[in-house]
Amino acid sequence: MTAAPRLYVDSADLDQVRELLTDSLVHGVTTNPTILERGGRRVAEIPDLYARWVEQGAQEVFFQTWGEDPATLLRNAEKIVGLGDKVAVKVPATRAGFTASRELVSSGATVLVTAVYSVAQALAASAYGAHYIAPYLGRLRDSGRDGTALIAEMQAVCAGSQTEVLAASLRSPADLVELRHHGVSYFTAAPEVIKAMLADDISDSSAADFEAAIARISD
């Protein structure tokens, strides 16, 4: 059965993330080193970011481990896991990353294998027990591949396992709707994409009409 949809914000912009969390519009926050850098954040700030976002209502916060070999990936992942019970560790979909992810899963950590670009990688992550995989729709399309079809295949090969597809690099609300039709339930997107999901010109016009009417009939 397809799970109920869940939205995450993919950002380290403190004001934007706070707004979405405090309004209960997203389940949590996803980051990676590129997003942290873009948001002007440093590695040393990761514990403070976790505490801030959990306090603001995040049910799950994702930080990515780093290193070129399994031992380094695991060493840095241990620091992330130690932040609290609402943290999830992102691990890159490389040979070293898969080795580290298997160890992390065995230790009880919540693991997301990120930058998954092939169905075979998705199958491997599922076999190793990862809780999530993150395929990047926009980057798949940029590379000339049919991103929607590939993510739909990933969803199919992960069916029946504990691995959920958490679609990333979503550039418009239409991307989320399209993937939902293929059974994807977990989505992470930039703040502007999340906000765009909530608006429509006709809805805004209707709301304005309602407010005008209530003003006319109020004492």
C-alpha cells in the first residue's frame, strides 16, 4: 500500500526553514554539504542546527556524513547519530558509502543512501536495509535520462522492503504530483517549491471574494 505523502524542506536557510517548521508544513529538514555551504553554515554548526530544527518542530533531520573510505564515513556518521533520536544519516551511493551504510543500519541508525542514479543502486540500498534512498529528479533529467521513469522503477524494486524513496531535486509542484502518481510518498524540495504547492491564483481570488463578502455582511 502506498504510504501517506510526507514533505521535507531541503535547505539550510534558517528563516525559510523556521517558517515551514513552525507552521507545521513539513515533516523535517534534509541537508547535504552543498546545501549547508549555500546556506552559509559550517560543519561545527551541525549540532546547533539539529537542536534548533527539532525545537522548531522537525520530526526528522538529515545530515550527510563525509569521507573517501568506509572508516572515515563511519567515524563522521557516529557524530551525526549522536545528535539525537530524530537524526538520520545520509551516505553517498558509492562503494565506500554502501559499505558504511550497511554497518550503520546494523548499528540501528536511520540511514538514507543519497545521490542514487540507477535502479541497481536502489536495489542494493534496499538489500542492505537502508531506510531511504534519495534519487535526484532534476539532475537525472539534466543528464538526459528519463528521471520520472527511473524513479518509478526504483519505487517498484523497493516495494515490500523497509526502504522508502525520498525524491529530491524537485523543481516544481508538478514534479511531486507526477512522482506521486508513480507511488512515491516522500519528497524533499526547496522552500520556494513547498510554498508554491500551497498557492493558486484562483484560490487567492476566491479567498479575497470570501473576505469581501464577510465584510459586507458583518455588523
